[in-house]
Amino acid sequence: MLVAANNYSIGCLTAYLPRDSFAVQKTMSRGATLVLDDTFDYYVATTRYGLHLNYPQTRIAAVIERDGAVFTVIRGGCRPAYP
């Protein structure tokens, strides 16, 4: 799977995602509009600086939160799964 990440989430993703299953590529930090490029499976963003608002027309696949505070938003998951 190919995952897009911004400056603030790329470090965590490359450290914790299994490298044999995921490739992480940096994308623009702010102001991405419309839909996530279909070459990516997911976009992972922190809520800091409103980066989770990038790609507003791409569905939200998951939200990571604690006690009602949202920390990370994962968008995408629209492409078919790999065999």
C-alpha cells in the first residue's frame, strides 16, 4: 500500500508501519484540495495546523482520538485491496 503523509506524520509512519507492506511518500503540507490522488491508498495527517483538512472530498477512513480530542485523521481506503 502507498500512504501519503505530511511533514508531521511521516516520521511516525515510517517508524511504525511494516516496510514490506507499506510505502510512505511525503505530500504537500497544506492546502491540498479536492480528492487524494488515486495512486495513494491513504493520507494520514495530524490535526495540527489543519492538515487533516487536506483532500476534503476524500472520505475519512479512520480517526484517532482520546477523550474526545482528535489527533490524527486517515483519509482514503477507496481503492481495492491488494491480493
